[in-house]
Amino acid sequence: MTDENPMLAAVKKDLGAKAVDVTAPRLKRIIIATTPDAYRDVIKYLQDKMDCYHLSVLQGVDNRTTFEVVYHFWSDRNGMFTVKVALPHDKPAIGTITDIVPAAILYEREVHDLFGIEFPGHPDMRRLLLNDEWPKDEHPLRKDWKMDEKKFYGGVKSSTGGEKVA
Amino acid sequence: MFENLAKWARKKSPWILLFNSGSCNACDIEVIAAVTPRFDVERFGIQVKGSPRHADVLVVTGPVTRQQASRLRRIYDQMPDPKYVVAMGSCGSTGGVFKGLYNVMEGVDKVLPVDAYVAGCPPRPDEIIDGVIAVLGMIESGDGRKRARGKDPIRIERKPLEEVTA
């Protein structure tokens, strides 16, 4: 099946060693696994050669041992392209793509909030989704995150220690 | 004498303030439906007001997100005494489907003393009116102040449809 997909063959040939793994679950649906060194080249290649002008979504994934940043690009002509970049779990960081894909500006803030993945070079890394009083180093979508009952996560400080206000 | 006059005036014109503390809008739509001529709450003198300074009854929808909790508290503090709180919907009463999430306070009673709980997802307009009328009863009997500290609140539960339409 894979060899019958001409797009897959073209992407494999063009990217060469920049892609760790290229798969296609079906026609017009290409998944490219790459490295933090080569992901910019892959994204530029998708923009220039594959007509991917639209960033559909940018996700973070916690695989417990690694983090993954997943970029979904859409092209009217060529379909959906997914770029996966694996990051180390202890200090996840990947350079911003807002200079080449301006649409990523909000997505990177969201992933930064919820997973704690750093995006060096981002022009405006303010908090996006979490509330103002939320503690700094807590990222609720991490698999090993648990709410600490003693900490204050925002909302109203109750004089009765979390009991109902009476 | 003046006390009685004030009580009479309050009972005949309980102005309500609707506050959305992060609900899905279903409850808000039902409140808007409740103030339409079909249900005719003006016969009780109920009007929806835009300012907490003019309101007697605070109707809160939604599970109270952490970001909204301090705002909700501030609005409650801005209301003149005596004031009453109706927690609307499953979310307002207990947190509903949002219970256990990192970003919600799980119910209005974690932030404010609640006088009446109106269950339902969303409650029907007649149930909302039932809740506000129950609060009117508290104004009349004068135990509002006592009740308003969160003791022994009123619970409006869903009646079978035949009972409502009869």
C-alpha cells in the first residue's frame, strides 16, 4: 500500500535524512516524525513544496518518558501533513515557529501553559488558558501532575480551608 | 412599620442579576426564556437587572471557574443587603460534568452562601421561577438572613412533566 502512494514516496525522497520516519495511513494523510534539529526544515519544505499554508493545530503530547509536539498542516491540494517532534521529558524546549508560521502564536502559548514546554523566541509568551493565580510550575495536562491540596490554585481563598463557605 | 414597608417592597419587586460563571450557556438561555412573556415573571415583579447594586437575587449559572470565582465574590459583595443567591443547574449546584477538573471550583457554594439550588441540565424556566419564588418566601418569613449564611438551603428538584403541565 505504502509504495502505491506517490506523495509518500515524494516526501520520503525530498526529506531524506531529515525525517526519522514517514508514514501514510491513507492517501493524502502523511505523518512525518523528525528531530528538534530538522523540524524547521521540514516545516519550510511543507510550506514551499507541499502548499501547506495553513496550520490546523499544534498539540503537545505527554508520553511519560518523552514529550511530543505535533504540528498539523493542511493543504487544499495535498491533504493533511503531521509533523511530530519528540522532546526530552526533563527539560522540554523547542524553538518557536512563529517567524515562519504566525498562526502558531496562540497554540504555542497554550502548549506552554498546559504542558510546560518552552518555546524560545516566542514574541509574547504570556499565560493563555490558566487563571491568573495559578502557580507557576504546575502544568495540569502532564500525566504526572496532581493537584496539591495544600497549594492555592486560584479562585477564592476560603477561611474554612476549602470547606463550604458558611 | 418601616421594616414592614421595606419587606413588602422587596417581596413585590425582587430584581435578579444573572451571572455566568463559566457555564455552557444553556442555563442562561433558559433564564432568558423565563423572563419572556410566555412565563410572565413580571407578575411577581421579577426583572433582570444589569447592575449588582440594583439586584436582590443573584442567579449564578455554571461551575465557577477559578478565574471567575473572585469576580463572582466581588459582585456578591457589591449587592446591597439583604441578598439572596440561587445556584442554577447541575454545574452551579455541584460542579456537574466539570467536577474534578483543575480549573473549576465545583459549585457556587464553594464561593458564596447559597439559598436555593435549582437542579437540572438545564432547568426548565418554570423551575427557575420556582427557585426565585422560594427565595421570595424567605424574604417574607424574614429568615433570609439566617438562611443566607448557607444554612438549610432550599432545593428545587425536577418534577414529573405531568405535574408541571397540569
